[in-house]
Amino acid sequence: MRGLALPRSPKVILGLGILGFFIVLTVVGPWLAPYNPSSTAFTALLTPSSHHWLGTTSLGQDIFSQLLVGARATMVVALVAGLVATLLSMTIGISAGYLGGVPDDGLTLLSNVFLAIPGVPLLIVIDSYLPVNSRSNEFVIGLIISLTGWAWGARVLRAQTMSLRNRDFVEAARIIGESRRRIMFSEIAPNLLPVLASSLLFTVLYSIGAYVTLAYIGLTSTATWNWGTMLYWAQANNAPLSNEWYWFVPPGICIALVGTGLALVNFGIDEFINPRLRAAGLTARQRRQLGLARRPRLGVTPVLRTASSRQPTGVVAK
Amino acid sequence: MRIVARRLGLYLLTAWVAVTANFILPRLMPGNPVQTLIGKITSQVTPAEIRAIRLSFGMGFKQGIIAQYFTYLGQLFHGNLGVSITLGSPVSSILRESVPWTIGLIGISTIISFALGTLAGALLGWTRGSRFDSMIPTATFFQAVPYFFLGTVMLLVFGSNLHWFPVLGAYSQSATPGWNWTFIASVLRYGELPVISIVLSSVAGWMLGMRNMMITMIGEDFVLMAVAKGLPRRKVIAHAARNAVLPSIANLSLAIGLVVSGALLVELVFNYPGVGDLLLQAVLNEDYPLIQGIFLVITLTVLAANLIADVVYLVLDPRTRSEAAV
């Protein structure tokens, strides 16, 4: 099994940098916040200043503190939902692909049904029936989001499993009498690592969007701080139309940046899986260093033999 | 034909799941929502309305749960979605007014964004490794911005500050709705900004997907062949692009659900009178019959759009039509 050595393209480095920053923020954000985000002790609607970097809300709360504190809830929900959804899609996808036959038909049908139902409207319906105290629980919300977000990954993993199930190493494991569960999760799953990682990033991306959407329309508790509730309060107080950009732009930018980071790392994984994309992802300078033609040539897939050791040995034509 | 029948079967099953979820969810709900809801109605509550509310929560029936389920299905088949608690009129007639706006807005935006994104993606794929690649992080950023947030920013910048576009609503107050030119012109004018923001948030997805397929496709022998026999570059690109677009179309049916989910919220931002705006009102007022009706209509519309996308794919890709591929 090869490790997941991501190509060192500027895109991936940028993506990892952004993600790293926000993960640190998730951990230390609430401690860094200068004020209590719910405290209404300040003058309302202050513009950004050295005391309040992002001004205050119409209730006199410090927006910068809300942003820092809100990072945690947003990221925790996204991570919980992403992990649970990936576990679900791994179990369902690999079982369907490996077992085949009737279990495969049933599981494929199940994932197709979940793929076809539009996720966010379903989430809104489920969430609107939840009692209020569950709505403010990040884990409950994360679980519901994962229920609507696992199907895409299951589909991809099923297809990949089917291409692996007749390989020699699986055959060998079967012959020495390993249990089905062991073959699926100890033999096949590690070989799906890039696909799993990509599926995890994708679901985390989906979950952030879904969670922020729910919060924005007021379906999570409006008393816990996350970037969606910040947007909710900004919208409810007409911040966008009264030009209070410092109220609603920062949380939106943060959401978009986390999403960009996830997507950029995902590019790296795509390039890892598909060598043609890998060569296309190089910059002009890297091409020169590797001795590749300036412009990619048609019909030729340059194979970068040593993506991890950075010692190019040569270019092999297709 | 067999594939169409299979897809149709899948979508019918999905529709049934959605309908059944709509039936089960209210019954799983703890507490007595009926009293809370009746308490919310400010106007005079008629006994018929109370009955309607109780029925939608599965109460006031003398029959068992299975019989209730069939009564519910029967009501649905007659287009009876219950009575909205806050608006007091049948859900189906409320939806009849708002659904065309949503289908128009989201349909047109999706077509524009698919066409633009595919075109740009084909060119980006062809010129891979050139300086155009620096567009990718920007495109990714736009893809990651929540639809409603981009809509808000557009509204603020181009609507209320620069006054380039009219804001809020779907048509000017002075136009009388109907098939007259002033009204249609006003609808188009008011639709510009919402359409632009939906296109901006969704175009990157199509673009990046198409770029990746195009790069994979360029490595194929038939593209080399096309170059070798001296076809002009435009024809070679078109040649490769025609094949690269197939996975995009195959994914269209999956992506529609995501686009609709995002675009519904753009309606909130622009006060567009579609189902998205209605859904927010329903959620805020805990108007469960309306929420359920909207969910059903959205799901059924998305399923219908999926079916159309599948048929288009089938027409375009002859390989899927052969029985062997089934």
C-alpha cells in the first residue's frame, strides 16, 4: 500500500495552509476571543475600531468574538457529519461492491434514493420537527446532516471496490480463509484510502454548507454561536441593506475559505489518483525542472515516477 | 427504453420514500403540537381548520396507523396537501403561485451556468498547465461561497450601492401581472441579479469537473488521431469536448438537487416570491403542512428534472442505449 503522498503543487500547499489555520482557530478560537460573544455591554452598531476589530451588532455584541467562538461549533458539526457520513458510505459502499448480488442491489437502490432526494430541503423538514434543545446540540445536527450526505461517497466507493474485488491479494485473503469483514475493512479499505479521503473532504464541505444553511434560516439554536447564526442575526437586523458589511461579510468569507481549503486539498487527491491531472497540475517552472515539455503534448501522459522523493528519473511516454 | 424504465422506477420509489417520510416524521414528534399550533393562529379558528391540523398530525382518527397512511396517500393523489396554518388557504393553491417563479429562476440559472461552465472547463482543460490555471483557486473560492452569502454581497454591492439592478421582489410594483410587455420586461430585469448570483456560485463546479474530464480525454488516442490528420484546433477541441461532457451530463441529475438546495436560499435574499421564500416563512411560523407541501413539491420537481437529464444523457450517448450496457 502506498501512502497518501500528496503532490506538492502550490494549490495543495495553499489548501493545507488554509485548513491548518482554521483547525487551529477551532481549538483556540474561544480562548482568543477578547469578549463574551453574547455580552450586550457595548454600544450598538459600532464600526470596526481597535477595541472592536469587526465592530458590534445591533445588540452591542462584539462581532470579532462571535467569529472566533463560532469557528468551533461550525467546524465540529462539519467534522462530526463528515466522519459519520464517511463511515456510513464506507460500510455501505464497500459492502455493496464486495458482496454483489442481492445485498448490492438493495444498498445501491438505497444510495440512489438518498442521492435523488434534495438534501437541504429534507434536512429542513427533519430539523423543523426536532425539539429546540436538540437543535442546539451540535452532535445531533451533525448526525442528521450525515444522514443526507453519505450517498455520493458510497457510490464512488462501491465502484472502486468492484474494481478491486477480483485482484490477487483479495483472492489470496479469501483462500487463506479470512472473514468477509476482515477482507472488506482490512484488505480492501486501506487501498481505497485516497478515495476515502476525497470523500471525507467532500462531505465535510457539504456539511459546512448544510449546517450554515440551517443556522441561517434559524433552524439551529440562535443562542449558540456559529458562522451561520451570525449571518442569521445580520440578515434579521438588515445588516446587508444598511451597509454593515463588517457584520455579515467576515463569517461568509470564513465559510468560503474553509471550503476553498478543502476543495484545494481535494485537487491534490484527484491528482494523486489520476496521473494525467497530476502532470496538468504542474506549474511552468516545475515542468522545466522535471524536464518536461513546456506545453503538455497530446496523446502523451508524462509519468512522474518519483512524486514523493522529488528526484525525477525520467519521463515515460504512454 | 429499459434504462428509462429503470430510472423511472427508481424515481417513483424515491418519491414514495419522500411521501412516506412526510407521513412518518410528524408522528415521531414528541409533545402535542396541535395545541401549540392552534394557539398560534391569530384569526378565528374554524372547526374545519382544527380538524385539518389534527389530521395532518395523525390525530383525531378513529382508524389505525396503516389506514391513516392510505387515507393520506389518497388525499395526496387528489392534490390535497392540507391547509396552511398561518395563511389559512390550501397548501396546493399557495404553491401554485410560487412554484413557477422558482422553476423559472432556478431552471434558467442552471442552464446558463451549465453551458458557461462546460465551455470554460473545456478551454481550461485544453490549455492545462498555462497561466489560465491560476483561475482554479478563484473558481474554487466561488464554489465554496454559500449561495445565499454571494447573493447578499451582490445585492449590497450592485443593488443598493451601485443601483445597477433593481432589488427585492420579482417585478416592479407598477407593472400589472399578466402577459403584457411591461410586466415581462420587469420580470426579466428583476431576475438579472438573482440569476447572476446563482450562476456565479454554481458555475465553478461544472467548470472544474469539465476541466478534469477534458484533461483525461485529451490523452485518448482519438484526440491524437484528430490532431494527426490535421484538423483545425477548434475542431479538435470540440471533438474532445463532446466526449468529455458526457460525465457532466450523467452527473447533472445528481447536481440538480445540490443546485436547487442552494438556489432556494437565494430567493430569501432577494425576496423572490418562489418556494424558497415561502419555505422560510413556513419554517419561522412552524407551519408544518406548508413545510411538508413545499418539501414534496421540491422533491418531485427535482426528480422530474433528474429524469429529463437521464433521458438527455441517453439520447447523447449511444453506448448506454445498447442492451449490453444495461
